[in-house]
Amino acid sequence: MRTLLLAAFLLTAPAVAQPSQSLPQGDWHGTGLQVGPDGVQSTWTIDLSLTGRQSEISYPSLACKGVLHRVTSSPGRVTFREEITEGDCINAGRISVTFENGRVFWFWTKPGLNADASAVLYP
């Protein structure tokens, strides 16, 4: 009976959507939005350069730049540790990058802070 229930569940359960494309290399641009417990806190520009060797990020409107160190990866998604190398931005955040429908969905967080940031980046 358990086997029959499990088989019925597997046949009727919705498939989990998986990104079908690998993470693209190249330059991506957009505007980040930081949100905290009190709502929107700030916005700024983002330039993201994804390469096979050393990915980089810059926030031109904040005069900050950094390098991205790959932490985990799966098809269509990579998580980086951000190392700010120039300017006065928050260091050591985690950036999750997902590629879908010709866009990069960017999400930044740092444990211990009550703020997150997100963006949709375009080539």
C-alpha cells in the first residue's frame, strides 16, 4: 500500500522548475534595491562581470568595486562571497546569481544584518 501511495504521489506531484540554462558569462547591469524592516532603504547601480576565472562586481553610484569568490554552484545558479576591494561598501556579503529568461536575478544578503538587496540585471 505504501508503494502504491508513493507511486501515486510521484505521478501527481508537480515538477520542480529547474533552470535549463547554464550561468552565462559576460557583463550585466541594473539597479539594486535594499530593503529592511522599515521598507526600501536605498537604490544604486550594479555592474556584474561573470567570467570563468575571476568574476567582479562594481557599484558605480557608490564608488565601490569588488571580486566574487565562488562558494557553490549548480546549473543556472551560483553563490559568491563578495570581497570589496575599493570603496566603503559592506564587505563579505553573499550574492546569489540565477540566470533565467535572458536575465540575471541577483540577491545579496549578509548574516546578522536586517537588510537584503535584490536586482534584475540585463546584458
